[in-house]
Amino acid sequence: MDDNFLLIAVIVLVALGFDFINGFHDAANSIATIVATRVLSPFQAVLWAAVFNFSAVFIIGTGVAKTVGAGMVNLEIVTPKVILAGLIGAIVWDLLTWWWGLPTSSSHALMGGYAGAAMIKVAMTLGPSHMLEALIISGWTKTLAFIVVAPMIGMAVAYALMIGVYWAFRHASPKTMDVWFRRFQLLSSALLSFSHGGNDAQKTAGIITGVLVSGKYLDKFEVPAWVLWSAYTAIGLGTMSGGWKIVHTMGGRLTRLKPRSGFCAEAAAAISIMFATEHLHLPVSTTHVTAGAIAGVGSIQRLKAVRWGVAANILWAWVMTIPASAIVGGVTMALIIRLFGE
């Protein structure tokens, strides 16, 4: 067994570890509303979410995987060590924000760590003035724009759905509405979990494919079937493990939810994520979209229904995610080069 193969194998395992943490960290996005409205118990909810996270492997393509693996960072300068450093950056930030109970984006942590590692690699080999050559700017433009656009879309769609629900059930009592929407929430939660798996598992699949290309085990960037299956399995298992601190923030602290508002928030988030996944092939943050959707359903009654102080803390965590994970990824890359060479 040569050293290159061993390094690639370790990085693949680390990537799947990140995918597991992604599912663990982002379980709150899929189950927070359905737990907060008491439609399912936490244990039932994570099983429900895990099944639909994994089921996306049978339907969703690989457009997002190609964007993440080959459309964000210049593959000419990517080495297995760059990807390893990037993954470490993402994992460290995910674990820190989980500990703090902040619903940040695992997707943006991955992209930040990856970019930070690549930029430091270029800086240490070609000089600091060449750092931006590590990035594919066109790939970053849409991604950075969607940090703002994605939650706004989730908020707008959720607001519109709530208006439609109130109009359609204008002659029904709140109690009757809750009876129906407790059932409907099973569907909306399943759709949100499906869309989450379809977008987020592809990000890890793209990273693993990138390391296989950089390690000369693939001639071109095409995602192997075993990579997809591994990524979806890891995120499904991670989701089953839950992330209860973030569930509490998303499902209870941001605004109070009822089954009808929970349905609208989940459905809006799922619609927004599927649009980005299937039509734009963009890696979007399930966390951002879901938080925006929850704020949207909370604000339809009155703006004070949303705890904007909590929302502000979440927003700061969003802003910090890419630079913080990039710093960790960059420092890790520098240490790897110092200790083991390029």
C-alpha cells in the first residue's frame, strides 16, 4: 500500500466524517419545526428525517457536486492535502457552532475551509499576491449572493404560503386547522429532509471526487456511484444522531410555531432548496433557508412575533462562517506544509 493511497483513503474517511457531522449539525433544519409543534417526538423525527435524507440518492443528480468539487477552487492547485486541510477547517467550525447552539451553514463552512486551504497553498508556493488565483471567482459570485438571497427566498415563499393557508381555511377554526396540518407536516418535513439530503450530501460527494481526481484515481470529474452512496449514507446516519441544541434554537427560540406555520416553513424551505439544487446546481445553506422561512411565518402575524435578537445572533454566525472556517483551513494547510511539505 503506497503512501498516496493511504492519504487518499484517510481524506475520504475524513470527508465522510464531515458529512456525518453535517447531518448531525443540520438535523435541526429538518426536524426543528415538527418537534416544536409536537407532531413527532424527537426520536421519531430524526428517524423520519434520516430516511428522506438518504432517499434523495435515488432521484437527485450530481450538479451541486460538480459545482463544489470543480467550480469553486482551481483544480490545478488542489492536492489531497489541500482538501484535508479544508475539511478540518469545516469540521472545527461545525463542532464549535454546534456547541454554541448556533444554526450555521455546514455548506459554507466546507467552502470556506476549502478556499482558505487553497489560498494558503498558493500563498506559500507562489507568494501572497497570487492567493486569489486559487479561487474560481465566477463560482463564488452566485454562492456569496445566495447567502443573502436564500433566506430571503425562504422568507418570501413561507409568507406567501401562510397567506394562502389562512385564505383556504378562512372558515375553519384554529383547532380544525391544527388537526389537518399536523398530518400535512409529515409531508412537508419529509420534503425538507429530502431536499436537504439532495443538496448537502452532494457537497461531500464533490469534495471526495475532487480528491480522487487530484490523487490521479479519476481521469475527469465524474462522481462515482459508490461516492454518492457513501455520502448519502453518512449524512443519513448523522441526521439520526440529532443536534438538540440547534433544534432548540430553530424550533423554539426564533419564533413560536403551530402545525400550520410549521408546515408553511418546511414547505417553503424545501421548495427553495430544490430550486437551487435542480435548476441552479448551487450549494445553498439549508440552515439559512429554513431560518428565513421560520422568520417568514412568524412575521405574518406581527413583526414582534420573531425574536429578532436571536435572529441577529444567528446572522452574525452566518457572516462569520466562511472567513472563520477559511482561517482554520488556512492555518491547517500551513501546518501541513511546514511538517510534511507540499
